[in-house]
Amino acid sequence: MSNAATLTKKDFQSDQTVRWCPGCGDYAILSAIQSTMPKLGIAKENIVFISGIGCSSRFPYYMETYGFHTIHGRAPTIATGLKTVNPDLSVWMITGDGDGLSIGGNHLLHILRRNPNINVLLFNNQIYGLTKGQYSPTSEIGKKTKSSPMGSLESPINPIRFALAAEASFVARTYDTNVKHMGEVFQAAAAHQGTSFVEIYQNCVIFNPDPFDSFYDRKVRSDEMIHLDEGEPLVFGKDVKKGLFLDGMVPVVKTLEEAGDEQPIVHQPEQKARYYANMLAEMEHPRYPIPVGVFRKVVRPSYENLLKGQVEDAIAKKGRGKLKDLFGQGDTWKV
Amino acid sequence: MSQVQEPRKVLQHATIRFAGDSGDGMQLTGTQFTNTSAVMGNDISTFPDFPAEIRAPVGTVPGVSGFQVHFSSEEIHTPGDVPDILVAMNPAALKANLVDMPHGSLILINRNSFNKAQYGKAQYESDPLTDGSLDKYRLVEVPLTDLTERAVAETGLPKKAADRCKNLFALGVMYYLYDRPLEVTLNWLEEKFSSKPQIMKANQLALQAGYNYADTAEIFTDHYQVPKAKLAAGEYRSLTGNQAVAMGFVAASEVIGKPLFYGSYPITPASDVLHELAKLRHFGVMTFQAEDEIAAIGVAIGAAYGGALALTGTSGPGLCLKSEAIGLAVMTELPLVILNVQRAGPSTGMPTKTEQSDLLQAVWGRNGDSPLVVLAPATPSECFSYAFEAFRIAVKYMTPVILLTDGYLGNGTEPWMIPNPEDLPSIEVSHDHEVKDFQPYRRDPETLARPWAIPGQPGLEHRIGGLEKKDITGNINYDPDNHQRMTDLRLGKINGIAKDIPELEIYGNPDADLVILGWGGTYGALYSSVKRLNAAGFKVAGAHFRYLNPFPANTGDVLARFKKVLVAELNTGQLDILVRSRFARETTPFFKVQGKPFKINELMDFIEAQL
């Protein structure tokens, strides 16, 4: 048996050669996950990675844990089934913007609604990578790709707003160029009881290079992103400190100097009503800094516990079922 | 008023068809007659036939719901070719069912429902009761609505609610005609309406009044007795195929000692299996109503991976949606049972009508070479044993198994000899795998099954998935020779199961020159037709497949014994294709796709013409 207390990052690296393109953001995410695992205090055999199809979904092969590389879009279903029959496992689901929001959109909606205690990591690179560069459901309108030479026509989905609309109990965003931030968000996701949804901005070096550079590049990050820290005022800015303030129902950015006595919004992810988290999710660059961190975190019973509760209630009420009673139910007669 | 009753005529068997509006309670009425007859000791077989619409417009032909029950003092295998009596609650019910009634048969009709508005809705141009079109039948007209209203008046129920008791009045009339006691139904009403005493009382009064009316009003010239059947000694209950599979799955779960997990999306005619299993949380049964058919099998695959006894269930269109995920279960070699309660297709087809047209979809309907096991029980009772058998094979060989029942089996009832749970065969499952040098695709040399290592087991951490995997290690592998080997192994594993299943049996006359083949739910009609032909002096043999993939090991030998091979099935030739292609035999087919089961007579005519 593996001793959870002595595990290191290395213990979570499988013997398989990692085959993502050099420079792919997935490497950083893999490294952040492998670093996070030993901090969770969970034995290796109790951790399972389940993925769909796509570049990101190769993830389980590189983790020295249990893993299941399933079929396109369906990872939420397989993860839910596993967690339901085996609630003690730490289940991590890996998906991408195509896998999770296109072919698997229905299942993603329902896993979030049911709220099993599973950590869902959605790698968002705004492109189909494995099929070699078609636009995805998170690509911006007008994106020119091999399948859209004159520009794509569809409005993109915002994964955070999707998750909030699906009643997700934990919604967060992080990004592949900040291993420390990823680690913190992953740990918070693991600690949450219920489905934790994490969007990860991820760079595809081949088919959609650097779509997030305008806000997450090291040089501009401090002025173009806002970190959501629970109980802390929403402030950002490297040289000039700025804050997020409410003007009626609309968030506005002001320098702290301009604001004077006015206090910036204090981050409260545990609010039950979703309008606050939705307000943050609406913030798009360049009008606003991009929020990263935990948008929403509320307590809601998990599916597997509710079902287990029904089984226990039924047994308490009726007694453990016996086949003899089941077979002989209703009108019977003897010959 | 009759003072001296004529003695009852003794019949070997009789068939009643109850027909009325979807809202008239015909399924309930038929079920009560069936249960009473079963408890009296008759052999029984039923055929419910109802529209897909919950309530089609009242009084119209598409809204007619029917329930046929065949009860007998001898062993029977079908719900009867033709009814001896039709109970028609309205003109539409008469119109929809008259075609099946032989001349001279009895028709009991509700006189009150034959007014111009009602027979107009049924598209009759004139009143069939007076225009002479029913002259060839023995018509019994009863003002069911009026009599029911009078009978239940003392309960003070409003007219509309009182009228709804008329099915019980009709049932009372039938109980008199066939000499049945009222107790089973009276007791059932007492339990069913324990919280609604007024309704309970009204229904009981209507039932009693129907019985008394038939007794005193001399509406029938004859009345009958159908004595007890000589069934094998034991305790019985009546059971539908859908109830039977549910119990078979739970029995497997109890014997194996693993919780049953059922992932399903509601679909006709399979939903009742979900309803049955949802009641059984106290057996540790986990039912999961998924967001769609794909999710329903996805959660089941996840449950199988997690070490539970995993099941998904559906009907034809749902099986299409599950195809890709079934392929995943084939590739990852996880134990999974897929129940398909077949219905008439293609596409949405006729949801409440029976057919056997998903056989080739079950055997072949996936991308790639994707072999799995296909089973098909032959009777409602066998639905129990084959549900159990499906799990035995799934866990022993680490494979998905498709269990093909159909609407006829699923909704039909017959007596079921209640088994002793202690007599159920044991099924061994082990997760005890050597940690040292564990390999997820190292196979058992005899069964070729891979180990069932489940998350949570220390030292056995491994990865599986839908990509082709290297023999033994299970790592992703695209080598040409390896793919050939893995494809051969997957196929060899399934083919090898032929050694572990019963041989194909011949019934009828084994020395006949001719054999008729069938599979699944058509057994009753095929068996009866072969039996009757042999009794009439012809030489006919039959063989019925319950194992469709792999076929029983002796199938080739059985076919070789006969000069002529007939194939009868409710599709346009699917078993036929399998038999022709695998055994290179010429066959003579009899195919029917009318949403209805075979009749014994049509099979007899077909076979006789081939002799």
C-alpha cells in the first residue's frame, strides 16, 4: 500500500512518454497536478483520472494513479458512475473546450447539476487541437481556421457562465502560465465537497498560439488580471493600484486614488445567489481585468451521498431486502 | 330469473380480449382476470396491446387499449391466436378488434356507448349494432354504464367517477361467465384504495353487481368452467418479462455479493424495468435516471470500472445511441449487461408494438470488429434466468452482454415457479490479483478474461481506455501485429464462450426432415405449432436459440441433421442472415413485421406448406 504521507511528485509520474507538442500548456498543467497530488494526503490507489477525447484527455496515461481514457464528451458520465458506486475515491475529470462544451455539453451540464464530489478540469485553448485546428465552442466569432476560412459564425460559450447556469457548487478559473496559482486552485477544488469546476486557460502552440497573452503574459499580468481571494478586496495593478467597484449593478474599475473613501468590492464566493459570481464571469478583457481564482463556492449535498442516504433509509425502513420476500411478493398460489 | 342453472360447460382453455379507451382501465381489468385465473390454478399467458399515446382522443380507434388473456387447464405457451370473447367498452374498441374475431364468437359490448356521437368518432357510418354488420357474431349487449351507475349510487360518487367503475362491472360479468371467485380482486381493491374508501367501495360494488347481473339476467346461453392446470408442483406467481429481468438482475447481485447499478433513460417498453428496480433500494440497488441514453450506459461503465454489477437498459433507438459506449466496454473489457426490450422500428417506429428487429444491431452494430455476447430469453419466466445468466457471463469473461427481450415478453405474463434463492447457481468473482508485475491485459488462459482490478486496490494502479492497447501491458499501441493479435483475442474470447453454454436442443420430432428455427420471444407460438403438427401426424422438428452470439457449439451438427431448414422471426431476416452466413445453409424464411406476435395457425400453415 502506498503511504500517502511520504508521496512525492515523482510518485505520480507514470512510465509513459508524454506526447504533447513541445511548448504545449498541458505540460505545465500536468506538472502542477503532479505537484498537487502529494499535498492532498490521499493514497495513490484512491485517486482516479478520467478523461474524454482530445489532446488534454491523454492526461490519465501520464499519471501513476488509476486512469480511464474514455470516449468523446462522455467522461462526466463514467466519472459519475464510478464515484456513485465508490464514493471514497478522489475522482478527477479532465476535459477540453471541445470535449466538454461541444460533444459533451449535455453531460457537463448534468454532472454540475447532480454535484457528485468530482473535480472537473476543463482545459480551454479555444481550438480543436487533436483534429488539427478547427474552431471550438469557445473560439471568438470570426475565427479563421481550416474549417472556417471566412471566419467562424457562432458566439463563443463562456465556460464559467455555463457552469454557474448549471448550478455548479464550485467554479474557478486558473491559467497554465502560473503553476503556483494552478496548485492553489486545484487544492481548493479537491477540498470542496461536490463537483468542482475549474476552467484552465491553456495555450495551444500549434493551432492557437498565445490567445491569452494580452492579459496573462508575465509582463502584463498584474495590470490585466484580478485575483479572487476570499474575504479580500478586489484590487490589482503593479504600479498603479486599482480596484473593482460597484456602480449600481455594474462593476467599474477605478484607481484607488480616484476612489478615495469608496471601498472596493470584497470577494465573497460563498454567496448563495449567483448574480455576484455571474457579474465576475461577465468581465471580459480588455474592458475589465480577467478574474482568476474561485468565483463561487457553496455547500450542496453530493449526489453519491444522497443516493447512499436513500439506500440506508430504505434498509432502515424495510430491513435489508431478502430474495425470498422479493420472489414471493403479491398473489401467489401453490400447485 | 333463472331458478335452475344449466351445468357449466367444461373447457380446456379460453381466450378473452378486453378492449376500451386508453382511460377505461383495460390493462387493469385484464391483469385482475389473469391474477384470479392464476390463483385458481390455470396456466396463463397474456398479451397487453396498447397505444403509445397516453390518452388519445376519447372514443377514437387510435386510443384503443387491449389486453388478451389465455387461460387453460393444460400447459399453454401463447396468449391465444383468436379470442373466444371480446369485451368492447365502446364502438372504437369494437372497430379496432373485430378483425381478429372469428365468426360465431361472443362479443360483449357496452350498449350505452353506442350512440351516434360515439360510433361517429370510431368512423362508423351507421350503428353497427343495428345495421346488420354484426350478424355473424353472438352479440351480448349490456348497458354497462347505466348498470354501473345504479350499482354504485349508494356511495354517492359523482357521475363521472361512478362511470369509471364500469370496467369492474364488465370484469364481474366475465368472472361469472368463467366461474371465477371475486376475492382476489376484492382484496386487491381493498389494498389499492385503502386511503380512498369511497372509490374502493364503488369498485367492489360494481364488480359484485356485474357478477350478479350475469347470473340473474341470463345474458349468456352457456357458461363455462376451465379447470386447474397440471403444472409442476411448487409455489407460483404471475410475472411479466420486465418484472422477471429485474428480479434476475437483483438475484445475480445478491449471489455475487455486489451492488446492482442500473443506468437508464426512460423509454417504452423498457421503463418498467427502471420502475421495478427503483423500488429496491433496500437491496442496495442503485438506479440512476440519466440525462440521455449515452449517459445511461456511461454511468454503467463507470460503475463496472468501480467494481459494481453494472447494467443499462433501453429499447431499439436507445441501443443505437449506446453503440459507441458499448464499443468502449468491448475495448476495455469491462463486465456490463445491456438490456434491450425490443420494439418495432426503424427510428421511433411503433414504441408499444413488439418486434425482433435489433438482432443484427446487437451482434454487429458497432464500429470496428467489436464482438460481444448476445442472449435472448424465450418466455417471460426465462427473462429471470437469462438476466442472471447475462451477469454470470459478463463477470466471468469480462465482457459486455446484450440481453434481447421484446415488448411481447416484457409486458406479457405467465405463471412463474418461484425459485428457492438457495438453489440459485453460485457466481464467483475475484479482485484478488497479484500486485507483483500486475498487468491489466494479462488474461486468464482458460477464459481469456483480463483481471478486474478496481480503483482503490493498492499496487494495481493502471490506465485503460478506448485506444488499442498492447497485449498484456495495456499501454497504447498501434503496431500492426499487435492490433491483429488483440482483435483475434477479443474475438476468440467471445467465441470460446460457446464451450460454456448449453447445447441447442431439438424439440418436436428429432427424426423429421424439416426443422424450424426461431429465437427469443417467439418460442411459445413456434413450440405450439410444432407440437400440434406432430400431434396431427406430421413430422416436424424445432430448435430455438437463446444464445445468439456465440451460437451453441452443436448448432452446425443440429442443422446438418435436417434436409430442410425453416427460419421464422419477427423481422425481415436477421437470424436467417446469421444462419446462412455462418453455416452456409439454404433456408426457407417466414418473416412478419406487423407489431404483433406470431399466431400458431399462421406458423402451422407455413410449416405444413413446406412439408
